[in-house]
Amino acid sequence: GSGRLGIGALGYAAEGTIEAATWYRIAFAADLGAGTVDYYVDGNPVYASTSGGLDGRFSLFSDANDGPDILLFNEPSGSYTHEMLIGSFLITDRTMNAEEIAALGGASANGIQLSTDQGIRISNLQIDGSTIQIQWEGGQGPFQVQKTSSLSEPDWQNVGQSTNETSASDTIEGATGFYRIVE
């Protein structure tokens, strides 16, 4: 293929943007209210479109098309389907900015995670009502769970007391929260 990234209705990044048999962190940041969709590869912007419309073809939970609300790497006719290996997938309820996307780091077959110098990895997040349960692996402890509402200008705040356990819970507040574990 040409290595272009995108879809006809929104546009494509330049040829050679991606190569076969290579892991990438690909992000599509859509603000359909503003009519914009930006493409990123490994945190770098590669294309900006002003073709997206609110409640149109690219909106989640749209009734504009019959069938599923989201199709990944294909379209309803079945003519353009592609087999892909996906290490992880993330959908947020807001548009992430370029700094937040860059902070997610490079591609990893281990999923979407913020890197830490301590070798600690969040292994499971589970939401039950207004509580989030966090589990992690690695490190020696004691551990401190921290949270921020933004990755572009993080203001990390301690969640509870430090612990030697490898799990903790927090009350969900606001639309967005990012967590890390530090020693």
C-alpha cells in the first residue's frame, strides 16, 4: 500500500506515513462540534481535517447510518475491510490535545500506558459506579497512587495514603482522570 493514513471523506496523510509490519501509536482526535479531526502517529501530527460534522457519519451513537455505531478498519459495504493487529484501543469522551497524545508515548504491544522510571505498570482498571479500582505490578513499595485531570499540564495529587499493597480505589470525580503509581 501507499502508507497513507485516513479515510476518503476526511482525507489522508502523506504517502509513507506508516509502513507495514511496524507498531505505531495512531490517534484520531475529533472535535466534531468544531468540525475538526486531527491524525497523529507516535504523538506527531500528520494530518488535519475540517470535514467532520456533528452527528454525522463519524459521530459515535449517530442514527445517520443503519447498523453498528462504530466500525473499525472497515465500512458498511464490506468492500474495504482490513485485517490488523491492535495492541490496545482507547476512546475518550472528549478531544485530547496534541500534548496529551504525545504524553501517551510511543507504540507498545503492551498497551496504552504512561512510562515510569520505577518499572511499575498499571495492570487493571475497573469502574464500578462512581469508584475506580486500580491494580499494578512491579516496584518494591511503599506505593503512592496519584491522579491528574490533564496530561498537558499535569498537577499530580496523591490519592489516599501510601501503601505496600498493589491495589487501591478512588472515587471518580469529573469527566477525566489520569492515574500513576510512584514509589
